[in-house]
Amino acid sequence: MEFTLNQSSLPDPHHNRPAGNASNGAVPETSLSVVDGRKELETAPSGSGARGYPNSPSYPPSETEGFDIHRLIGIVLRRWPAMLGVLFSAILIGLATIYFTKPIYQAMATVELTAAQRSDASAEIPGLENVLNSRQSVSIDTQIETLRSAPFHNRTIKSLQPEFQVVLRDFAPVSVAQVGTTNLVAVAVQSYDPRAAATLSNAICQQYIAASLEKNRSHSSGAVKYVEDQLESVRKRSLEAQTKLKEFKQKHQIVSISDEATALGTKVARIQEAVAETQSERAATGARLKGLQTLLSRLPADRVVPTGIQRNPVVAGLQDQLTRLELERTAALRDYTETSYKVTSIDSQIKALKDRLAREAKTLVSGWQPDPKRAPLASEAAATQTQLWSLDARNAALRQQAEAARRALTQLPEKELLYTQLVTETQVLQDAYQSLNQRLQGLKIGEQAKVADARLVFAADVPTTPIAPNKKKLMLYASVLGLLGALGMALILDMLDNRIYSDEEALRVTGLPVLSHVPLVRHSQELSLMAIAAQKAGKTSPLLESFRMLRASIAFSAVDKPIRSLVVTSSVPNEGKSTTAFNLAVAAAIDGERVVLVDLDLRRPTIHSLCGLSNKVGFSSVATNRCSLDEALQNASVAGLRVLTAGPVSPNPFRLLNSQSARAIIDQLAKDADLIVIDTPPMLGMADARLIATWVDGTLLTVSARDAAKREVGHAADLLMQGGGEVLGVVLTKVSTGTEGYYAYNYYGSRQYGAYMDSGESSDDGSNKKALKAK
């Protein structure tokens, strides 16, 4: 019967492979059965296993680790050119930013603001405090907002020299901030020109101080103008009174007045003087009340402005009582002194009435709503209104007294009466003029004495060092961002990379353990172990040790029976499968095993070239009965190693391999050898390796580090495990020693390996102690 592989019974090679854990059971198991003299693959429901295949090696599934510093180091070592490019790009961007960015300078001046009530020094002048208003200064927050306002900054810039205006018009941000909880406010200006920054900072402070001073002085201007108008009116009336008195004396030739008439006239004069003083004081109080109402009316429109002060019969009755008490006090002073009980009692009643009037005035003020900022002005307006009512009551009492005195004067001769009136009027007007003149001078002094709500504490100096760009900080940021970007680029490139670099990736892709690493050989003459085999016994190398480790791993993989025949294949060409098969055979022969190396890559045979043998006869010759097996076997230069080359290329390699005679050749070789190593074509695109894998005890899948694609390697691993043969594991070839994250392979580095092996080759003349010390 002819032994062939039934292709129709093979599972779809493009099926989706499981994720590599035992929980996935979607992949069907395969088994071999003999039907009409042929072995074919049959599918069966999958059981539990590492990848869902019964021929998969038994090992615990790998657990995903959160962070692997060695894997990260391997990624960095692989992607360092791209990382350097990103890092240098970030640094160049930082340098370009520093070079092309204009330096920005900042100058800062400090002013002290005040929000306390400011008393007026001119208030010591008698009567002046009734005219001037001791105002409440604006809060610090309001003043800071004024300093921050853009219109204020624009007006200040326009007041500077043209050269500064041009610079500041393009870029001149201003920041105003309170220094902690103090009354100090820092005014900082940034500009491309340090002199312009310092000039604008100082100018903003000076402009605000000047504006605050002008605002404070303007509060007294209304009262000054009012007093000036009153003074001019009294002056004119005084001149007219003096002229009338002069004309009266000339007309009536009056030289003296009787003592009674003089005394009575003096009394009337005092009363008239008191009336004039009361009227003047009332005028000043009225001006003050008007100024308060003006201040209230200038508040923002969204706040209510007082509409007036209402009067009711209660206030009128209190004023009448106050007038009556003033008359009683004047009458009592004729017989008693000011410290007498009679007079002090009347004074206490007058004070009580004034206090009650003040309370009534507060309740009668209407037209505004309670407001924290308007409350002081409203309270002062109410007090001023109360004082105005008190003056009205006093004026009414004095007028009644004057009227009584005039009635007494009517008993005097008409000429004497007229004379006395003219003298009294003249004297009263002169006294009023002097009093108003004194108050006017006091108001002017107070107007000039007004101070601002701010003062300059520290003037801004011309900065010498720019605040931006901060070269050190910018380069630090650029470096940090460049490092992060480089690391991110490396991780992204590694995620997008489809190649295999480490044991973990090979295990994750294939679901098979990595049995050994084959180091990357830089020179072609070092690819073969023939040179090691030809040297003295005991000489070794990293390449030889890697294949010894592979041979040991193969031996450890045997479960039910020893591994005496195995297939070495790969997913695609150029992954080092032929070299791996050759060196594995040489390493086993060096260690004393009887090894047969068979080249079943009938499409592109290479074993004969590696061994330096002829390929005129070989496996194809024996399978087609052109020669015997003994005639085809050739001895290699390594003792214990025989080689069966591929022989002449067959026109149909798969049909030749699928023959019964081909399987019989392998069975016959197994009888006289400790190990048979078979080189096959790659897995993908050809069924040769899958067929041959069913003849042997195990299969090795070679994977080229940094070259093999994950998808191709995974597909090849799936096909091997679906074929029914025993898959032992993966051989990772072309591994760079000490780099690419393969830190474990540093054992084969030149210094570590050389020191160990040199000490191990010492003789037995007592130098073993040195070898143990080196280990």
C-alpha cells in the first residue's frame, strides 16, 4: 500500500487560531487514521490544552505582567534611532522657539491705596465743617479695578512719548494684583522694550495718583463757589448800607444817640448779628446737604437715588417746641447765667428735641434702598437735614426777638430809630462779610490740602533680564517632552511592528515554549560548528553551547518515549532552519551521539553545501530505487554524523515524499541512529513539512528574531499542531547577545563566557580551585 496524505481532510489553514490559553476550545483537534492504506487527518472536538491541540506541549500558561522593565529596555534599544529623532526634534523646536521669540521684559511699581475715612485739616476753622463733607474714600477693590481698566491704560499710553507709544501699542499686558492682605498693590507691565515697560508702569501709578488727587479736590469746589457768591452779595449789601447811613447822618445831622436808644440798638444789633450768623450757617448747611444729594445722584443708575426728604406734622411740632424753648432760653438769660439750673434745664430740653428731630429725619429720608456703600452718605444727609431744621428753629426764635426789639424801638423818636437801624444793618453786614471771607479762605486752604487715595511706594526700575522666554525652563520642557514623545514613538512603533523580538512574543504568538536561543553570527565562517568539531576536545563556543541547550531541551520534552527523530522547519525561508538542523546534528555528534542528518527540502536543498558533500545521490535516489540507502549515506567530517542529502531534484517533490518508500527510509534510518534530524521546506505555501512531521517524534519551529512576522509564525504554528505531529517548541535564531532586551543571553558574552570556560579548561594539577572561584 502507498502512504499518502489526503489533502481534502486537512483543516482550513487560514482558520482563526485561539488566543493561547486553555479556555479557548473553538479550534478542532486532529488525529490520524488509516483509510484505504493512507493516513489522513480527522477533526474532533477540541479538548483542553494550551492551544486546544492534543499534541501541544504541556506547560503553564504565561500570565500577563503589568510592567516589564526589561521589555521596555529592549524596545528602547531597538527603537533608539527613532527616539533620538523625536528627542532632537523637540530640542530643535525649543532652540528655535528661544531664537525666534522676542525677549519680554517686566517692570513692576508698587502703590499704597487707602480706604479709610480721611479727616479734613481745615475742619478746625469755625463753621467750615458745616460746608465741607468728610467723604468716604472708595474701597481698595474698586480702586484696583480702576487700575486694571483698559481705557485707563490706553489714556496713560497716549500720554507717553511717541517712541514708547509705538512699542506699547503692539504688546503691553498690564497686571494689577494686591500684595497679600495689605494695602499695597503691584502694577506689573510686560513689553519687548524694558524702558517702555518701566515707563508705563510708573506712568499708570502717577496718573492714578493725580486723578485721585483731582477727584478729592473737586469735592470742595462746590462749597467754595457758593461761599464766593454769598460773599459778593453781602459785600454789595454792606456798601449800600454804609452809603445809606452816611446819607442819613448828612441829611439829619445826627452826631449821638441816647444811652437807651444805644442800648436798645445794641441789643437789636446783637440779635440781627445772631440772625445773620444763623442764616449764614443755614446757607452753609444747605450747601452741604445739596452736595450730599449731588454725590448720591452720581452713583450708578442701577442703584436708587433719593428723591427728597418728606416732612410731616410731627417734625413741624418738634420745630415749634424748639423755637419756643429757644425763646425761653433767651428770656432766662436776662435774669440767670448760662450755668444756672433754669438755663441748663432748658438746654437739656433743647438737646432732647434735637436728638428726636435727628431720629425723625432718619425715618423721613425716602427714595433710596439700604446699601452698604450708600449708607454713610444717607446717614450724613439725614444728620445734615436735622441740623438744618434746628437752624430754622433758632432763626425763627431770633426773628421773634428782633421783632420784639423793633417794637420797643418804635417808642423812640423816628430819626433815632432810623439811625439805629442803619447802624445795625451796616454792622451786621460787615460782620457777615468778615465771617464769610474767613470761611472762604478756609475752604480754599482745604481744597488745596486734599490728598490722594494712593501714594507711590516703589517706583519701577528698568529691567535688565527678560522674564520670557525662560531658556532653562523651555529647554527642560523641550527635553522632557522630547523624552516622553520618544518613548511614546518607540512604544507605538513596537506595537505596529509585526516582528518577533523576545521569548514572550514568540510564546504569545505560537503558544509554544522557546527551547533555545541561537546567537546572531556576524561572519559567515562562524555559522557552522564544523570548525569547533575539528579542534581539540573540550573547546567550545557560544554557538555550540546554544545547541547543547537545545539538545537538552529536546530531551526534557520527551514524555512517553525519547525523542529520536525530529523535523526542523520554519514559517518562511531565510529563518535559519537548515543551519539550525545542521548545527544541532553536529552538536549531538560532538557529544557522542550517532546522528543522521537528512535533507528533505527537495525543492531547495542546502545541507550538502553546509557539510561540504556531493548531492549527486541522496534521498530522492533511494526513494526512486536508483541506489541503496547505504550508498546514499555519506560520512561528515564530524565523528558520529552521517548525512543523507536531498539528491537530484524531483519534478514532484510532494508526491515523492507522500510515497510509502519515503516513510520507509526514515524508519530504516531510525534503527541505526540515536537521533535523526530532518531539514524540511518552510511551512507556509507547501505541505511537505506537515507531512514529514507525522513521521517523527517531534518538530522544531525556527523563528528568526527581528525578521519573522508574527502572523506568519502564528499561522505556521497552527498548521503544525493541526497536522497531528508532536510540536516540541520554538528555536529563536539570530539573537543579538546582550542587546534587544535579551539580557539572559549575556551569559554567552565574551567576558563572562570566556572567563568561565578558560577556568573550566584548567588541568587537574590543583587549578580546579581557580575554576570554582571563576564560577
